[in-house]
Amino acid sequence: MASSSGLRLLGGRRIAGSPEKALIASASEIYMARGCDLCFPGRKAVVFVTGLCDDSCFYCPVSREKLGRDVFYVNEVRVSSVDEALAEVARIGARGASLTGGDPLVAFHRTVELVNAFKEYFGPGFHLHLYTSGRRLTAEAAIALWRAGLDEVRIHPTEPSLLSRVGLVRRHTGMSVGVEMPIAPGMEALAIEAVRAVERFGGDFVNLNEMEIVEPNARALLARGYTESRLRPFTVRGSLEAALRVLEWAAENSRVPVHFCPASFKDSIQTGNRMRTSAHLDAYWYEEPTASGTLVWGEVRGSNAPEGLGERRGSTILLPPDEALLSYIARRYGGEAFIVEAHPTPDRSPIVSERRVD
């Protein structure tokens, strides 16, 4: 399957792409997992099924508010039920979802219920992929997920023995399966072992994520000698170079497609695309989407304007972000006028900026 990402071959070698968007080593055509194809344009919702997990990875970037807690989010919006998760995914117009955590299999019944609900509501073409260490991935669990409608499993091997779960999924189901793991100096051997295992078991791909250095994992990374890259902010120094060593090995020694995903791509491109889509789909009549994926609107607070003028929320009137209009209403009926910019979440938070209009 060829990727729709527009990657180009570098110097005729079998490594394609760029360090800013993606790098792929592939024996033939450029290939990425279907879940990655949808992530590129930001068309996948991120469903954080639970913060519970059987492993304690020193590089885990999950926040303290989530890790180790049975909490449930869709794209950073807290939800409390499968129905609320469906509503949030529908609101942003996603064409698929990734199920992550923690480890979704710790909350196995919730995960199966989610897969069933997504497929029933959005249809069989709605693509679902799941991340798990594989520690709880038995044959029975894999079959149950496949029958519920899961399309793709990504094994995060916290130890080499868990690579065998690729074979388990391949033997017992028709799901796509591969390995996804972070990469940094010192992790090349495990990554190469993952490529070999995926090839041996008949898996489909290996994804290498540039290791991030963020507040939740910074202390543990620094204690192990990892430092932040000067050229690639919030990433571990040498992560890109480690990925390139694995990609070069894979290009010469394996037919398994190996994909390197840069942290900057996730932060600036993938998330931005998802927010822009959400902003356009969920904008109220008085809101204007911006190029950066936020929403802008006007507010006149504490006004005595008559009913029917704008959208009322208590003593605040919501209007399009037209400075002349806002200024006129504030002068005519009293109150203070503002232009507000926020993220396209259901409650329009966090606020990005707020500017008073004279």
C-alpha cells in the first residue's frame, strides 16, 4: 500500500522522506500503516482509554494527571462514558481513532465496548488501531478485539519477549500488526530485533517514534544520561541519528517497512491539522476558524442590549469578531467589548488570547 503523504526518495536510496515529517525504509514502495496514513492529515482521534498500565517505562511522557489513574479522554477532552467518547469523535469529524493509554488492555472490557461502538456508529470504514505492550494480549483477547472490529495492533515491546505477540496476532486474527516503540541512543539493538521479529512472524511494519523529553519523563531521562537536543527541541539528543542507523540497517537487511515519526511532526503538523478540521466543523455562527486551528469570536460583557442581538450567555453577548460591530454595540448599549481566541474544545478552553476592543 503506497502512502498518500507525498514523501520523496532521498538520493535514490531506499530511505524516503525528511527528518521533519517522516523517514521510511522500505524494500519496494513507500509504505506506512493505515493508521499513520490517517494521522498524517490529522483525521484520527486520540482516545486515551485509561492511564493504568502494567509497565513502568522510564521514558513515558504521559502526564501525572493521567498515568496510573483510570481516566478516559478523547483528544485531551475528559469523557466519562463510551457515549461521550462517540460524541466527541463525531464532533471533530475524525475518520478513525487510536486507542492508547496507559495500556488499553488493562481496561479490556471498556476497550472492546469502544471498538464495537465506534464500528457500529461510524461504520466498518472507520479505522481503529490500538497500542499495547502486549503483556495482556492473549489469543482470546486478540480474537475478541478482532471480532469487535479492531483493524490494527501496535505492540510496544517493553521487553524482547513481548515481540512474540506479533506472531500471536498474526496466527489468530486478520488484523494488521506491527511494532511501535520510541528510539534513542542505546535502543538500536531492540529496534533491529523488532524488525527481525516482525519479519519472522509475518507482521506488517515497525514505527520508531522520536523520543520526547518533557516534564513527566525529564528527570528519569537525565538520570540515564539523556539530554535535550539543541537542534530539535523537546527531543532526546541523538534520537534522530539512532533512528537513521536502524533505518539504514533495515533498508539493507529487511523487507519490513520501518517508519520514523519525528516529535515535531506530531506537535506542529498532525495536531494542527486535527485542530483545523475540528475548528471548521464545530464553529458556531459567530465564530471564525483561524489558520492555526483556533476559533475567534467577539464578546460584549455587561451590556443592556435587547434580546435577539447575538448569542446570550448570562450577561455576555457573543457575536462575530467584527471590531466595528462590537465597538458600536458597547457604545450604544453599554458594556465592554472583547475579541477572544480559544482552542476548538467543547468548552472552548484553553483561551489562547483575549483583546479588548475600544
